[in-house]
Amino acid sequence: NLARDRRLIAEEVKSKIGELTARMSERQAKRLQLALVSFGQKPTLQLAPIDDPAVLGEAIRRVKSDPSGIENVIHAIRFALDKIRAPGKRKFLLLLTDEEGSDTRNDTLVDTALAELKRSGTRLHVFGKEAMFQQRMVREWLRDERGERIGPSEWVPRGIETARQEFFTPDWLFSPYTGRNIPAGFGSFVLSMLSRQSGGAYYILRDTPSEYDEAVLVKYEPEWVTRKEYSTSINRNKLRRSIRNVIDNWSKMRPSYWLTDVDRIEEQATKEIAKAERSLKLVERGIAELESTPRKLWKKETDRWKANYDLTLAQLYKFRFLLREYVIVLKRCLKEGFPKPRKNQKFNIYRVYCDVRAGAVAVREVKDLKRAAEALEYVAKNYKGTPWGKAAEHERKYLSPLQIKPGFHAQSARPGTKM
């Protein structure tokens, strides 16, 4: 579906193959053969093995878009290995994609593809986009060949850079989808793992230069092992297991920053307060678990897991402050009444938001606010030039007292709702 890029891809392929053959002996160049498989929901053999790069370029230009929007990349890898055989030759599979793949969460399928790559001696080289930091979906805008926006935004499944989530998604008042696209510095996990384990590499296709210091980032590489091997290593490590437990528990209970049932606002607010108070207990438990972790375990960890620990703890401090603020704000509204919409204002929701212009807060909350600010500042400073530092900078911007106000959301409108 890389329609606007096909011409550039074809030209780049021709150029790179020309550079490759120029470094070969005449005998090697004659033995070089090229084939082409396109894929979407199903893979298609577009071109059987040939020795003319020009023919390959033309075949790339003729590839048709798949209207399904599904990209079964693992099926395509296995299809290519089965259909294109070359006994006695070194084999390289070059994969070009802009998503993580619709079938990459099927561990059995992924493990089978890895075994087939190794058995056939095929090196997988992936040309793909950069994963987002612990966030599977990235918000992108439709652009023309010059990069100008020509359409609305959409969520693209780019995938995370690790086998399992190692940290909270960048948070906006307890909602995991924020639109804060924080690059991970690495490609999506499954394709990166397959390429590394087969002796190949993952090449990140960027529209702009990397935001990070690559010399620093190399110390924070994920573990390129299968998900089963990854889970086993997590379960054997107390610090990593503690962080995973915190993430799993937090995902079970999040209060909402939108109150959509304005006809029964007191009832909904009461339910959300109860959720927030249960969430607060989980956060307090997570803080206690991480703070009680022996430092000797922390010191033996990799740089990546040290960063995960520091940022997770900083986020928990932030959640503790915001959850307490959330309860205070809603209880005050239940006691004093919810704010009224302005005259002629469209109105079908109440929205809880960070009041970044607020001054002093309740005395009880100042300590929580200061502790969270210090922890986030520490991560931003000590992990500068990495996704952890960038995430901490983002979170600091929205560490502030909460307010509630009437609002309107088109998707929330329904018959019988006050407007």
C-alpha cells in the first residue's frame, strides 16, 4: 500500500543493485537473481527469479494496492521462502513495510517463520518504519509526495519495540492513546527479532533524522528473543517481574477523563470516584513494591531496565497525585454542583483536564506534586537523548492540578442527551 513511494522504491532498488553488482566479480554478478512478492491480506508472486534489475523495477511499479488494509507480513515471509527456492545459493529476503504486520501477534506463526528462515539459511533484511515508544498505534496524516498534508489523520499499527510492554504508554489523564508520538529508536519487535536472529538487520526508514543520540541509544537495545523466551526471562527476574506486575495491574482499572452521561452526572461521577480510589490503591501498592526492591538488583540490571524502573516509578508518583486530585475535584462537584455550560454552548460531556495555569493546590497534595516533579525531572535529565528522557519531558508538562468543565464531543452525542 506504499503507493506514493513505489517509484522511489523502484529507483532505489535499481540503484542499490547496481552498486552491489559493481563490487562483485563477473561470475558472481551472473549468478545474482531477483524475485518479487507483494502482500496485503494474501501474498502474490509478482516476479519469478530473473537476473535483470530493470525488470524488477517495472514489476514494483505495477504492484496493485490491497483494499483490505490487512498486512499479513509473516504469511508473506513464509510464502516467499516456499515459492522462491535457490539451492546452493546465498539467500537474502528484503522486506519493505510501513506497519508491524497484522499477523505478528500470532506467536506460533512467528516462531515457525523464524525456524524456516534459519533452516533455509535466509537472511531477512527489513526496511520499515520506526516503532513508537511502548505504544502500538501511531497517529499519522495522509501526505502527498512532497510530504504535505492532504487528508485527515489515522491510527497506524506500527507496533512497540519490545516483546511485551515494559512501561506505561505515554499517559493523558489515564488514557493510553494520546497522539504523543514518541519514537522508540528501534523498529517493531517481531520484524526486528526475525531479522536479527536470521543474521540480517532492520533498517529504519525515517522522514526526518533521528531525535536521539545513536551512540547512546545502542546501550538501550531490546532483547531480540522470541516472546516465549522473553516471558521466561521476565519471570526469573524479580525487578522486571515487579515492573510487569505494576503495568498489568494499572491496565485493569482506569477512571475516565470524560463524563459522558450528563443526564445522570452524579451517578456517573460516583462510579468514577470509586474507580479512581481503587486505582489509587493499585498505584500505592506498585510504589511500595518498586521502592522496596533491593538496590543490588537494580545495579545489576541493563541500562534499558534501569530506565524502565526510574520512569515507571516517576509515572506512579504522577498517577498518585492526579488520582487524588481527580477524587477531590469530583467530590467537590458532587457537593457544590457541576459547572454550567456557557450560553449557547454545545454540551454533552464533562471533561476533566490538567490546569497548567493553576497556582497553589491543597496542602495535602503539594508533597505528591513535588515528589512526582522531582522524579520526572531526574529521568528527563539522566536519560536525555533517549525515549525515556523524552517521555519524562512530556509528562512534566501535564503534571498540574485538575479542573472540570462542560464540553462537547461529536461521537458522544446521542438522542435524549442534553445539549
